[in-house]
Amino acid sequence: MDLVINGKPVSVDVDPRVSLLDLLRERLDLPGTKKGCNQGACGACTVLVDGERILSCLGLAVQYEGRSVTTVEGLAEDGSLHRLQQAFIDHDGFQCGYCTPGQICSAIGMAAEARRGLPSFVTADLDGDPVPLSGEEVRERMSGNLCRCGAYNGIVAAITETFAEDVR
Amino acid sequence: MIPFAYQRAGSVAEAIAVAARPQSKYLGGGTNLVDLMRETIEAPAHLVDVTGLSTAIEDTDNGGLMVGAGVRNTALAEHPAVRSRFPLLSRAILAGASGQIRNMATVGGNLLQRTRCAYFYDDAARCNKRAPGAGCDAVGGFNRIHAILGASPACVATHPSDMCVALAALDVTVHLDGPDGGRTVPFGDFHLLPGDSPDVETVLRPGELITAVEIAAQPLAARSTYRKVRDRASYAFALVSVAAAIEVDGGTVRDVRIALGGVAHKPWRAHAAEAALIGQPARSDSFRHAAEAELAAAAPLSGNGFKVELAARAITAVLDDLVEERA
């Protein structure tokens, strides 16, 4: 089957049992995406598919034929880190780093959701206007990404700073 | 995971024909089914991917909405008609799972996720869902999160969906298609209480496919909300949740809809509470009385007695918020 990974066309022959996560890590030499719980509870495996964040551990690779997948390896451009990657460094948004690729991919998808007006559980009204990313909004919207080191303060700071200008 | 064949269906007719093979299952977003396959709780020989079918949300002739079974949870929560006409549904969906899972999960799949508890996943435990007749280790075990209404000695698990609690409070019809043709089922009849056969969770017949969920027009629902009480602020199943809509005229309750999550094997429509409220003053004491009328039938287990009072307070608080326009 054919799909696009980090902007490059890829053609693979894959057993239906293989998750998108295992395809990335074991077959395509892209170990940046992490396997934490492998059951949809931790968010470490978050990738972007056509710009939307999903859990690659719960997706069968065959379901993503023809789609465009972005992993943490595909975020830097021309040798420069994505601005959110730099913000994670600036704000010390990690300790062991294992959840970081999932946190970063998830946050990029999350910011796009807020920009287009998707409310969250803590959004006061449902009018569909772009939602400013307060600390409370970021914590709710990022609740599917666990950090067992507890680096949440740095993570939230990195995300809110990076996307603060996107929605005013 | 045992080997299986995968096929993406191009049409409902094709999906039903392909799924006529033994041990076939339809695949939506996979957020529950893939996990259960990995745990070998589900072991289909054929997976028929139906995520590309019926992905539209359309207005119906009578002012309702027809929601395709392949619509992702995020898309339903985000739809302008849902946000404005059925806010309890948007709120309920946004209270469920995580952003990533809501982007994957489909409406049809949300209805068909398994009613489950930790013992269901534990193959060292007895579970009548995994092995009918084996017994239930939750009844005498750690049952803090389990059911207080409609349970049986065979199963005390609760339905995990938030979206379905909102649907239970509305006038909703499930559209099915299958080897013997199409039919519709009222949402309240779709899921089953455990009885003696908790392994059977819905009225779906072999090979039947959910094609759409139809939400009837309901002006009452414009004033509605969803509250979820859980052990942590986000990304946890409900201890108790309440979906409610109310219409008040001159201080009197003209119409009201209440459904509960986290308390039963299926999304629990609170008919007794609704009946107790119609025609009553729209005040806290009426709401509390109605909640108690519903919970009179509660049969808590050793570890979940707190849910009875929690549910009573949650119902009262949600109705208070609605009539005082805080929600």
C-alpha cells in the first residue's frame, strides 16, 4: 500500500495486524514516535494524519492507505526545529523525554482545532469562534497525553507561549 | 492479535455482503475494537472497514439531523447545528475520551463499544461477558465504579459512552441495514441491560450495520447541558454523568429530559425522574425529589453506595444550572 510519511511517498507491504505505530517504528525506521501503553491511554504514540492528531497504536496501518502522516521527525524544516520543539527546550518541557514526541504532535493538532473553533469540555460557550489557549484550555485539550515525569508546567508553558499569538 | 483479513467497504451493500462471512466484524475508528483484538477478547477472522461510508451530517425534512455512522466524534461535537440545537450532545462528546480518540472514533463505533470493567480485561478474573456462565468477580470485588441501576448478578459493568447519554436524553432513532434489509430501532431500545446474558449488549442481529443515527427536532434541547463527575478532571470514565434538557413556563416544568451515565449497563434514561417533575415548580426541592424518585430503584454494591447520593446531587445541580441559565 501507498501512503505519505513526512512528505515522502512510501510503498509498503503490510500485514493487517500491524499498527500504524509499529509500521513507523519497526518498518520505516522512524522511532521518534513512542510506544507507551499501546492501548490508547497515554498519548505517547500521537501522530498527525492529514493534520489531525490520532493515536497510532490504535490505528491499523492498512486503514491509513493514501493518507499523509506526520511524525515528530517531520516537523523540523530546513534544519530548524519547529517553534514548538524549541519552546519545549526553552521551557524545560520534559525530563526523560519519552512522552515528548507525542506531546508535540498532539499540541500541534490541538492548536489547529482551537484555531478553527472546536470547543473543549471547559470552553464556556459553543459559538464556534476560535478559542484562545489559556492554561486551563491547554490542560483539558492535552489530557490525552500523560507525562509520568510530571513536566506538565513546562509543557503547558511551551504550548501556551507558542500558540498564544494564533488566537487572540 | 490473531491473523485476520482486512477489507475496506466501498458501499453499505458491499459491507453487508462481505460481512456475511463467518466471524466478521465491522471496523470503525478502532479505538475500542483494535484494543480488544490485541487483548484477544475479540478475535474476528474478517474486518470490514466501514469508516468511509455514511460520513455526512444532514438536516432532515422535519428539522432534525441525520448523522452518518461514519461521522467522527469530533465532527459531530463541532457541527454548528449540534452546537446550537443540541448543546448537550456537543458537551457530552467533548467530555469523553481524549482529543486524539475523538478524532478517530465514529458515531456507530461509539454505540458499539463494549460495556466493560477492569475484570472484563483481566483474563485471570471471572467475567460473564468474556466467558458466559463463568461468573462475575466484580460483584464481590472492587466495584467502586460499577452500576447502581439495572444491573444483574451476572454483570455490574457500566456503559462507558458519554455521547450515548446525551442521545438517550433525546428522541433518537438508530438506522440499521443488514442481510435481511433495513430497519430502525429507538435509541432507548438499542442497548440491553445485562440480565442473564451480559455478553449480548445490543439488539443488533448478525451482520447488521449501523448506517445512521437520526436525532429528531426538539426545541427543548436548545436549553440543555451535560455534566460529568469523575475521579480526575479529564480523560476518565464517569462516576456519574447527567445529560438534561428542560422547558420551564411560568416557573413550572413543562417538559424535561434526563439521562444518566456511569450508573448502568446502558445509557440510563431517567423516566421516573422526568415523570415526577412534569407540572412541578422548577425549583431545587422538586429536582431533588425527582432525583430521589429515580434512585429509589438503586441497588448499590459493596463499594459504590456513594454513587446514589452523587447522582441525586448531580441531577439536582444540573437542573438548577439550566433553570438559572448557568449552563
